[in-house]
Amino acid sequence: MGNEADRARRPGGPAAPAGDERAQDGGEDLDQDVEEVIAAVLTASRLLVAISARALARIEPSLTLPQLRTLVVLDSQGPSKLATLAAALGVNPSTAMRMVDRLAAAGSVTRKANPGNRREVVLELTDGGRELVAQVLADRHAEIAAIVARLPAGQRAGLVDSLRALADAADAPPVPPRPAPPPEPAAP
């Protein structure tokens, strides 16, 4: 990707010395390959966060990315106890509770007593919360679709394989492909 000096450079250190066989014989420096992959993943991550932020700004400007993530988790998990939600978000229960308080005040989440154990509270999306998630995800889907459509078909196939491998390495559950949302009706 870069020039010879870039390929010979090691992460966190100076360029490989002239006597380094990997730099001289054309062999790949595995550390450099890893760093290039990390840089590419971080760039893609930045892009995807920006796409999500733009979708939020268009649909519900007062909603934050962490709040959206909470809604998406509740949407995918269904009714959940606070501890389950906190674990899925990777936060303390007190942090999850503050998030739920804000989302409940906005009308996106309800709290109900667990019929099996009245001491437990079950969190659930309201119809408005579910619709908000659907709108933001549809907007995000449309923007990503426009970007992906600009890629040549061969690069798309390679991207699918690479992203699936990354998700598998992270033990992330796959998101099934879905059809594009229907176009908005034209205004009269």
C-alpha cells in the first residue's frame, strides 16, 4: 500500500534496519499487515459511527448514540431485566438505569413489574421506541446501501468475506441481510 520505507516500518518503532531479511527479500512484515488492517478497521468504524450519527440527527436529534444502542439492544433482545441490559451494553447496572430513565422520560421505554417476580422490573420498548429504532436503522441502511453500491462487485464480495471474518473473530452475532426499505412516497 505504501512505499518501501512504510512497508519496512514496524508499529511503534523505527523502520526495519537495512539488514532485516523481511524488508530486503520482499517478505511481508506481519506486524505491518496487522497495523494496516487495524487502520482500515478504525477508518471503517469512524465512517459507520458517522453514518449512525447522521441518521440520528435526521430522525431524532435529541437521541444520543449510546441511547440508540440501548434501544437497539432492547429491540433485538425483547423485554429484559436491567442486569441483562447492562451486561449486553457492557456497562454497570447504575449506568444502564440512568440511560433507561432518560429513554423512559422520552417515551421510548417502559418499566413493568415481572409477573414471575414482582421485585424485578422488565424493560421494554414502547411502540414509539420500536418505530424510532426502525426509522434510524432504515436511514442508516439507505446511506450504507448508497456507499456499497459505488463499490465494484468484486470488491463487495471480498468485503463481505472480510467483514464476516472480523465479526466471527469478535464472536459478534451476525445481522441477517434484509431487503432495502421501500422508497418514501412522493409528496403531492
